[in-house]
Amino acid sequence: MAKRKPYAERDTLEKITSQWHKLSGLHTSEEWSAAVVRAVTAAELAASLVVREEFAQRSKFKASVVDDFLVGANGIDGKVNRLIAPLLGHRSDDLKLIRKLFAGMSEANKKRNMIVHGGHFCGKSEATKLIAACKKFVEGVVGIYYDDFALADPEAT
């Protein structure tokens, strides 16, 4: 059995895939709340991917500087509104797509915060809806940079 690459050494795309794989296992185990947290984490990583791709293509900033920007943006909302919006202002179609997808998953982000910070729980039907919104966000955002990117349906694994 091949040893898996440590999570810290994975690139952002690999981390997204890892989060989604973990989410699928949680979904199968009926751990709905934890699955929603992983789905929003994958979405936040997708937002980070946009920022990293744009800085890599258009600047000479070191990766560590971009990482500092991402930490300072504090959450997916900060990444979309404080980093992605200014970076993609010249590409209005991509920015409109990201904003639309982000609006579609905002309920998932709110629920994630309620779970993580307030100890709330999530049932199957709600989790399924929220995970689907996150999946749409991740695939749409990552698809801007990586053609044919797709995540597995958590109920199919």
C-alpha cells in the first residue's frame, strides 16, 4: 500500500479532493453536520485556489505572501469579497459566476458557522441541500482554471 502524501504537503487542488473524499465518508456514516463542515471547507479551499492562481499568473509575490493574504481575509466571505473581487474585477464574467455560486452556498457557510461555533446539528435533507450548493460552488470555481474538474456525489460513494 502506497503511503499517502501528508495533508500539509498537498497542493490546494489535492486538499479540495481530500476534503470531498472525507465528506463522502462522513455522509455515508450519517455524520451530516461534519459533512457540511467539510463541504464548506472544500469551498473555502476553492476560493483560495482562485487567489493563488491569480497571484501566480499576474504577480511575483512569494507563495508565503499570498498565504498571509488568505489568512488575513478570514473565511470564505473574506476571500471572495476582499481578494477575489479585486483580483477578478477585469474579468466580470468570472466574477459574476463566482458571486452567483457564492450566494448559492451562503446558507451552507452560515450553517457551518452555527455548527462550529454554536454546536448546532444538521439533518440529512438539510445537509444534502447544503453539500450540493457547495459542490456547485467548488466545481464552478475550480472549473475556471481546471477544465473537466468534478467532485463525486457523496451519496454515490
